[in-house]
Amino acid sequence: MSRMPLGDGPLIVQSDKTVLLDVAHPEAGAARAALAPYAELERAPEHVHTYRITPLALWNARAAGFDAEQAVDVLERYSRFPVPQALLIDVAETMARYGRVRLLKHPAHGLILEADDAAILTEITRNKKIQPMVGKLIDDTTAPVHPSERGRIKQELTKLGWPVDDRAGYVDGESHPIRLTAGLDGADRWELRDYQQYATESFWEGGSGVVVLPCGAGKTIVGAASMAQAQTTTLILVTNTVAGRQWRDELLRRTTLTPEEIGEYSGERKEIRPVTIATYQVVTRKTKGEYKALELFDSRDWGLIIYDEVHLLPAPVFRMAADLQSRRRLGLTATLVREDHREDDVFSLIGPKRYDAPWKELEMAGYIATAECVEVRTTLTEDERMMYATAETRERYRIAACSEGKLAVVDKLLAQHSGQQTLIIGAFIEQLEDIAARTSAPLIDGKTSTKKRETTFDAFRNGEIQTLVVSKVANFSIDLPEAAVGIQVSGTFGSRQEEAQRLGRLLRPKADGAEALFYTVVARDTLDAEYAMHRQRFLAEQGYAYRLVDAADL
């Protein structure tokens, strides 16, 4: 049997829709960037990465303006072997399903669902979950939809394989003048970067959806630019109070808004102003079985709702989003990966991906700092190995993650990087307390008051403190601009979002243009190492490599 001649592309495209990427290939970087809109990374060990082409990725690509021809071209251009014909047809057919069903506003019938042909509408209206949402057919391709079901029908149709192009429009909301201060002369002069402008335009044309930008690339500025475009009252939902205050500071700096126009709706304050910043926690709090914060959504005629860190949107907020379909919705995130796999709900209820900025390109343009990731492997002591062998799974992870050998590594790394702003990040409080005591560094954890947190962060920013130990609180939205070195000693069970967030802490451009170093300290041959591999998948997607070193060689 003669062997097929080997091509020389970096991709191997398989008929089960998995795509293998040969990382060592000279064109691997270009292939990864070209493939990213159409496929999701599943596994990223050192030499070969596995991607999967999923319907959701293809529909997101379609919504972001890519077509099937471009997808097919990428697969054929970079593939080492001929691409299975059936797969190419499947990609084209899947992408073609986006937009064949539309939601529109009809002058007489209100909200209507329109399909390309009668067969599609028949298939849809026969579905038991959809039947109660639609009225009697207007004609064989059009059905009226109850306005309150606009979000839920999109959710169900996405699950059915008919992603809806929602063109039913939005209410303008209460108008409110907002201008960006970009280009204005003054000590604080700044300009809107081209990708921020492009992200804002892509969102605005689509009306609703998600903008994906790495931490440090100015997601808040895209939010501010969208507000300036909308000229309307805005509700901004954020992960916690500190993140909310950073949004406030950033809006005061980047726009013509005054402190009186921005309200905080949190555990501490309940201000409703033309621009209101609320935390997910307050929005999802129940009193006597009811969500009290629903009145927040109804309190003003909001023209724009911004969901910060949309990949962390709690499930109840999805239910509320289903009722807010007539408002423009902007989701901001560094990753669409959700640990609960509800990406399709983000797609249906917040909107499809409108813009995705490749990290490496922003890095090359000098907008975010370049980063080097290093995994330092430690070994358990004999006692720890015995404890590990006899423990339950959850306890095993704690034993490995908090093992003794990691403390010595932290000491060595701090000595190597003395004089550099260093963040030590972990998930287990006792371990972090140990490290803080050993290094005489302040510790910020969930118990730290907002005020103390802010003063400590400021001291770190000003360089008064060089080493800061933080528990999971620092993961979300908190700006620690001048951290040059990150040392991760433990993480939550293999969460990819977390890895993205942690690296994002370091990826803000440094004043001196230096590159950022991200160390993960991992106990070898344990669950710790397994989880670490899972977390690195996301960074591998973005084109970051991990260097492996032994603790003894530091």
C-alpha cells in the first residue's frame, strides 16, 4: 500500500471534527490565529494541541462576520493532509444555519419569528418547548412570538440547532449625554486604540453581543466607548465592589460623566443614577424567595446593560437577561470559556461574539506586556506521599497544593526577583498565611475590608510594597498594573478562567517595557499537576508556551 505523500501544514483535520495542531511547526502560530474563530481548544499538552470545531464556535464566527468560505480556506490552507470532504460540507451547512431564522418587529403583529422556508418553521413550531411561545402562524414562514419570550425562544432555538439572528431592535432608553475625553489636551491625554474602536463598532452594528479582549487591553474603555455611542442611561453589572469602583474611576477619567451621575448599587449603597454600577451578588440576592434587585432593572429605562466578566455571569442573571432582550446588551470578557458549559446561554441571551482580539497581536503591538510562563515542579516529602496516598480526592488536592516544597520555591523566586513587584497567588488561606508570615508581605483575602484592600493595592501600585500575597479575590477585574512577576502556588480545581485572569494581572504594559513572568508551582505526580495542565489550556489557545523547570534547578 503506497503511503500518502505528507503535506507540510501544521494542522491535521479529522472527520470527527477534531483538529490537531503541531506546535513545533514554523507556521503553528499563524494556523492557531486563523483557526481560533472556528474551533475551541480542548487539550494542550506540549507538542500537539487538540481543537474541536463546534456549532457554537461556527455560529459565533458567522455572527462576527466570518463566512464558511473563510473557514474552509483556513482548514485547507494549513492542513497536512486532504481535509475530509464531509467535514467541509458540514462546516458550510452549520454556518449557513445562522440567520435562517430571524426575530423581527412587525408593524401589525409585533414580535415575529421569520424562517427562510416553511419546512424550517414547521420543524420549529412542532417542538413542544417552542409551541407555548408562538401564536397562530401568520403565513407559512412567519409566526408571532410573545414579546416576553424573546430571550427564551432564542435559548431553545440555539439548542435545536437554529441560532436566531435577532433583528427585532432595541428600545433607545432614557437619553443621557456621555462623551469620551479621548484626544482632549491635558495632563491625562489619551487616545482610543484602533482595536477598541473596532470592537465598539462591531458591537454597535450587531446591537448586542460579547467583546473578547485580554485583561489589560482596556475592556472598560470599550464599555465607555459603547456608552458614548449609545448616549443613554447605562446599567453596569460587575463581579465585586472593588471592580465596580475601578469602573467608576475609569469612567470619570475617560468620559465627561461627573461623580454625581454615577451610582453604586452594592451591599453598602443603593444609589440609582443615570449610570449605575451593580454587583452580581446584590443582583442575585433573594429576600423571601424573590429577587429584590429586579426593581433595579425596572427603576429606569436603561438603554444599555453592560455585563463585565460575562463568563462569570451567575445562572439567575441569565434568567433576568432573558427578560431584558429589548435593551442593548454588551458582554465583556477575556474568555468565553465557562466552567459550567453554559456558553450557549451567553450566545442566546447576551448575544454572539462580536469581536475577539488575539492576545499575541496586541502583545506584538505593545498594548499588553509579553509574558513568559514557567512551571516549577516540586516533589512531595515521604510523609506527604503517605498522607496523599490514603486521602480522599478533595483532600488529596489540598495536600499536594499546600505541600512543603512549594515554600522553598517561593523563597528562591523572591530572592531571584528581589526589587521587582511580585504577586503571590493561591487558593488555600492557611498556605497563604504561612507565606505572608515567612515573607513579611501583606495578605489580601476574602475577609479583608474593601477599604484596607484599596489602600494596600495603592501601596503596591506606588511601589511602597514589593510583595503582595492574594487569595482568589484578586482574580477578577482588579487592576494591579505594575506586577512584573506572578507566583501561583495553588488554584481552584483546574479552572481555565482563573489562569487567564491571573496572567491578565501581569499583562498590563509595563512602564519600562519589561516582559512579565508567570510561575506556577506544581507538585509532580499528583492531582495538582493534572489540574495545572487543565488550566493551561486557555493560555495555550492564546499562544503562550509553558517552560518546565525542576525546583532543584532554580
